[in-house]
Amino acid sequence: MNINKSQALRCIESLRKGIPPEGFIRYFTVGRKAEIGDLIFRLESDNSTALLLKANYGSGKTHLLKFTKEEASDRGYAVSYVVIDSNSEVRFNRMDQIFAAVCRNIEIPYEKGKGVRTFFDFIINKLQKNQKLYRAISSDWTWEFNEMFDSPAMLIGLRAWKTGIEEIKSLIEDWFYNPWNYYNRRKELYKKLVVDLYKYFRDTRPEYIFYNEAIFSFNTKGHEQSWAALRDLNKLAIESGLRGLILLFDEYEDVISNLRRINYQEAAFWNLFKIYRGKDFSGKAFFAVTPDFYEKCKNLLISKQRSEFDLNMLKKLPTHEMTPLGPDELEELALKILEVHGIAYGWEPDCIMKAKQLSFIVRNAASKPIPDRVRYAITSIVKCLDNLYEDWEENASGAN
């Protein structure tokens, strides 16, 4: 395995908490060849697609989502991994919050960092190297309204970013990351992103148009511009030479447990359907849920007496249910953890831990009748290795 001590330490720190280690997800992926093959097939397809990834908590749901992220990045996609959390302004009934979360987490293959700064810098760099593309996006350098953009706010943001003024970049970042903070600050955005930049480009539209058409707002008309901006992110990624934008949503069931009003929950379901329909967002999207997701949704809607809601729409959503890892796959995973632990702390655990001992730990953890037994198995293995390492260190220092 090509990994250095620092990377190995970071992996073990994550595994100690039962969390898949960023950047090395594929190395720690075992079994599930059919599911992985299907995911790769979907990534290779040029069609828009959306999929529910089903697995129990602690049984690889997040792991497979992050595996998809690594595979997508290697295949030339921009990716944005978003954890749905209604308590932290990432509510799926609010597409302005989802757009903001996508902007905060968007990543470009082989580029450092993440967020709209990384994305826009990448796009501008590509524009400067491709005059044909530059003319198409900038309307022959005039930066007037362009039909290529579905979102006028995206055009305003990108052309202002092109000026290279750091204060302007920071403003655009804050606007896209927290659009709800600017719904009463439209004049400020008009002045700083349009009027004050007249020496770089001239927008001939009168000021009232920007307000009447809600050009700076992401929450009007059913969050119309939020959807448009997501489509534009996908288009810009493709136009710049990437294969598109993939959205990865973890903890989607937050809409059931943390959204407190049924009308909010129904709105979140409708937004899910819109993504699956492929018209409001034409890229690829994957959602991590538990196997009883449909039953939870059905019980919720029935308990709230929402008989008019068509449950068949939920039932017909394309799903991908992951087979549970068996003892043999968990032993394979344990051997990988053992190897990385040795690299991290500079010792040879395989010389101390007997194969039977490792097998006993794995199979004991695998036999636990708990939904997160994979996570339990991982943390148990790391804990055992930590204890053995401490004993090895003590014996080594005593011998000296």
C-alpha cells in the first residue's frame, strides 16, 4: 500500500471513531463487488441518474457514499458531499440551503481545497486558456445576459469573480454560502457586483429589473433560482472539461427525524422527486438512507393523515441495497487495518497478534445483533491493536 506515516496516522484516527478515512476509502472497501460494479457503471454512464443507497447505520452507508465520491473524482467529476442537517441550516425543504451547502463542499479533481472559491478559480483558469469557451460564456467579452446560464445570479457571480478583486470574491463566497442573509441586502449586491464594476463590464439592464425579477434571490418562486444555479454548476463543470457535477447526500432521513412540520417534510420529498426526475437538476445524485426508509416515510405520512400523498412515488424511487459484510469480508478489512496501524506507529502487529486472535475479535464483533456491527467491528479491532501496541512499547522500553 502506498501510504506514509502521516497518512496512516490520519487513517487510524478516523477508524478509531468508526469513520471512513478520507482519501483512502477504496483501500478499506471490501466485498460488495456487485454493488460497487453497479455504482461504477452508473458513474461511467453519460446519463443523469439518481439513486438511494440503502444500508443500516454503521454498516457502510456513508462508506459507500464516500467511495462513490473518490471514484467520481478519479473519473473527472466535480463532487459535492453534503450532510443533511436541519439543525445546521441544511434542510432539504429549503433548496437555497442545499445550494449553499453544495457550494461550500464542491470539490474539483486534483485541485486543493473545496468550495466556490476553488470551483470559480478553476472555471476562470479554464476560460483564460480556451478563447472559444470564454467568448461563449462571456457573450463575446461583454458579459451581458447569456442564455447559457439558467441562473442570472450565477452569471453575476462568475463575471464579478473574473475581476480578481479579493473583496469581491469574499462577498460572492458569503452570498452563495449564506444567501438568506442577503434577501434584504439586494441594493448592496447591486452596487458592489454591478455598479462598482462598470470599468470591467457594463450591464445595460435598469436597476429595478434586478429587484423585480429577484435576480439576487434564491428563495422565490419555489426556489427557482436555487435549482437553476445547481444546473449551472453542472453546466460550468462540463464546459470546463469535467464530466459534470455529482451530488452526494448523507443522512437524508434527517427530513423525517428533524423537520418538525409535515408541510416541510412533504416539500423535502418533492425536492427528492425533482432530482430523480432529472429536469430540475441534470447531473447525478446519490442519497444514503437506511433499508426501512420507505416504511418510515409511509408511517410518517399516515400518522399525519396525508392520504393525498402518492406513496407509490416513494416506493418507485430507484434503490441500491447493500448486502451486509460477512465475517470473511470483515477479516479482510481487519488485515488492512492491521497493516496501516503498523505503518502509523512503526511496529509489526502481525508478528504479535496471532491470526486466530484477530479472527476471534472479528467474528465476535460480527456476531453482535446490532445494526452498526461493522462500525463496532472496526473500532474493536483498532482498540485491540492500540492495547497491543502499548504493551509492545512498554516491553521494548523495559528491554532497553
